Amino acid sequence: MSRVLLTGTSLQPLPKFQSPPTNSMRKGGSGFIAAHVLDVLLERGHSVVTTVRSREKGQKILDNHPKVSKDKLDFVIVEDIAKRGAFHKAVQANPPFEVIIHTASPFHFNATDTKKELLDPAVIGTTGILESTKEYAPTVKRVVITSSFASIICPSKGTRPGYTYSEKDWNPITEEEAVQNPSNGYRASKTFAEKASWEFLENKKPNFTISTMCPPLVLGPIIHDLQSLDNLNTSNQRIAALMTGKAKEELPPTVTYIWTDVRDLALAHVKAAELPEAANKRFFVTAGYFSNEEIADIIRDNFPELRNALPAKGTKGGGYPEDGMYKYDNSRVKQVLGIEFRSLKESIVDAVKSLQAVGA
């Protein structure tokens, strides 16, 4: 078992967009992905310290796990991940950490200053935790970082029929393109932050290995403390919109046509921390294709009480591109990490149930 530091709390609300266990530090225990990573770590016997922005948020995480003792779950306050030296104190612990899982990163499309609100926090947050770990946490042997399909895809190529995306691909976005609009800014923030982590590994030669997770759209049940549906993670907003009648007349474009379940992604993070063969590798974590039309069909078939809010079967929009689209290669995730992906139906049904529980 390892002691783990986990990051990824206090994610900002987004507007709608058309080995054995160790002592782990997980960054961001209250975010959508981070909350699931936390549960997987605890289930697999690791002890976890999670970063939070305030004592109140940390106490909520502890309150949500009443049967877990303080030696297995605790928190440390990191108010601003984009500050130089933000993690200096957080990475120092007794007993010391062996693993760090860094899920924290800004993700929103309403930035007014792309560099200040998206690029700097993503890059500085990632390089900052690596620098602090190298300097102050010599016992850490593995670092796992949440990146994104945004760092793989080349958006300018469109749906790219016949091309197969894999871990070998990098988004070619430039700094000039990054500041043109918030959508570019988000993709660039993930790309630049991940590239910076690999450059750190090559140039600084730390004692630890790095693994990065590159998921596309992340769906599945929410288990973190959600005060309002306005604070719902961007990916699940499309499910909530369908459930609440906001897409009754026309299904919105799917935009990203591949997905993964948050529970499979969480397990991938933890297995990357546990398995030596995952060291210094990228992982393209996707279960396969989906469309908004398929999501609507699954909700309609499994939740008859929601049918009046849903678009009628055959409503226009929400399908796949008529001219075809790119393929994907997720073989590394299956072979190295042993992930068996959930079905879209299981993911959507569980997501809907969790959203109903918070008032959707």
C-alpha cells in the first residue's frame, strides 16, 4: 500500500458548451474525477492526503467518508495551485508520500484572460508540483497526471475520417493560437502542461517516473459534493440538459465523439501508480464512440418518467458526422493497465440516477 497525495479540488463551474497500495497524495479530492480517484485509492488500501483550497472543503471530504480513519484519509490546504511554491509544504508529510496523483487543472470556457486564467495555472500547477516533489519529497517514486484528449487531437483537421489517434499524437497548437479564444486556450493549457511535464522528466531527471492520462469526454455518476447543478462538470452537463428538457426541440451537436466513464478513468490513474510497467507512458483512456442521440435513447429507454422532457426519437441533431470520423487506439490502456471499459448504457444510467439524487 502506498501513501498518496491527490490534487484536484475546487474546480470552477463551467458554462454550457455548444503495486501494492501506497501513501498517496491525491490533488483535488472534491472534483469530479478526483472524487472517484479518491474512492478507488481507499478501496485498494492506500492512504490518501488530498489537497483542498479551504479547511471547510477538506472537512466535507472527511465527513463524506465517516468510516475512514485519519491515518488513511486527511487533507492539506493549497489555496492557489498557480502560485510558485504552492506545493512545497503539501508534498512534505510524515509518513512520507510514495505517489502523487495530480488531477487539478482549470477547465472552463469563460476566461477573459486566457493566459492568466487557463495557460499559466495549468502549466505552473503541473510544473510546480513536480518541482516541489523533486526538492522536498525524495520518497515519491511515481507521479500520475491528468491530461486530456485535447493534448492529442488536431482540431484543425476536423473529424479526420480514417485517421487513428493514439498516444503518439500531439495537438500542434501554438501560443499565438492559444490566446485567440477560450476554447483554444483550454486545449492549449492541457497540451502545454503535459508537454512541460515530459520536458521536466527529461531535463531535471527526478527520482520519480511520470504517467499521463489523456481522456476525452468523461461521463458517469457524480459522487463529489455538488451544491447546485450549475456546478456540474462540463461533460455531464449534456446529460442534465437532456433530463431537464433543454434539448427537447433539437439535440445539440455531439462535438467530441469519444468518451470514457469516470470510474474507469479513476482506476486507470490508480493502476498507473501501482504498476511499474506504466512508468513514463501516456495513456489514451477512451471506451469508444458515443453521440448525444445515443445518450437520449438510453435515457428514454431506461427512465420512462423523463420521456416528456426528452426530445422525441428521431429528433434532428446529435448524431455522427455523415462523412465519417477518426478512429482511436486504446490498446495500451487495456494491455498495460488491464482496464475493461464500461458500456455507454451503464455509464449514462448511473449518471442519471446520481443527477436525480441532487435534483435534476
